[in-house]
Amino acid sequence: MSIAENIARIEAEIAPKAQLIAVTKTKPVAMLMEAYKAGFKRYGENKVQEMVTKYEQMPKDIEWHLIGHLQTNKVKYIAPFVGMIHSIDSLKLLEEVNKQAAKCERVIDCLLQIFIAQEETKFGLSEEEAVALLQSAAFDGLQNVRIVGLMGMASNTDDATQVRQEFKNLKRFFDKLSSMPTHRAVQLTEISMGMSGDYLIAVEEGSTLVRVGSAIFGAR
């Protein structure tokens, strides 16, 4: 199947519950343009430099999602154009995003990355850390970021039961946060979970954003 056909198939499978983010890391601009010409404009990159390079080469009506681990010293490169940052895993990082967004006179939508896997290699906040961040005086002073939801990465396992439970846990925490007193900079609408191997399970468990690469563009 073509890239356009793969996108159409996945979008049909996840509609109307979730939106597709095409993960384009390591993929050449020609492949992204093939998807773009089919009308698709929502792309996710893991690395800042690769995102900036593609942003500069592609049409400017694309919605760019930074889905990989983000270092504070790289935020300034994407702050002028990034649509959403999925991987906020510390107050320090959020403060830097706020600082760079202010310079660009923007408010940047962000997701808190929550550690849900049984692997030490994954990044993310614990539930307690996330609550503490949102209730901190430092967060209260941030004017140029908006927390619109949560992101989680399930364990890299073939055990679908385990993956489903990890997604359930993230949805449960999302619901818990949603029931807490709201802050002007917290508008919880998105849960980013699910990738090529498990996006259907993720959508069943409440995902609103799925991050799919190889099922669209082929294996890296």
C-alpha cells in the first residue's frame, strides 16, 4: 500500500476517537511530501535538529509535534513553530519552554510525559511528580505554556495484556487530574499513547493522539 493509503486506513480505524500523528524520524522529506500531497499535515519528530531541518524544507501549514526526549538547551530552536511538545518530564524543561515561547510571543501546548512502562530506559514523571508540578508556585507563574494532556509510552513487549493495563493506568490518572481543581494553564483534552504496534489498543483505552511511523512509512 502507498503512504497515502496507509494513512487513510489508520485514520479510518481510529476515527472519531483519535487523531493520527505520522512519526517521520529518519524519513526523507520526499516521503513526508508524499503524505502532505495526500492532504496530511500532522507530523511527529523525535529529534530537534531533524525537525528544524524538515520544517525549513517543507510547507509552513504543517503541525509539528516533538515526541522525543527534549533537552532544555534545544528548546529555542523549535519554540517559534512547534505545535505541541509531548515530552515534558520536568519543571525545569517546562520553564525553559515558557521562556522561549515568551520570546516568540506564543503559548505552546504541552503534554506531561508520565512514566507508565516497566522499563527503566523510558523517561517520564511519576504521578506524584506530575501533581506536584501542576500544584507548584513556579508552574503558577508560567504564562506561555498550556498543559493540554498526558503522554505515555508502554513497555516494549508482546504482552498485549500488560500494554493495555499500562494504557488503562494513564487514562485513570488523566481522569484523576481532570477532576482536580483546574488552573488557567491546564486544559486537559489529549492523551498521547499508542504507536505502530499497539495504537488500536491505545484508542480502545482512551488515546486521543496516536504516534505511528512504521505502519505508514515502512520499517526504518
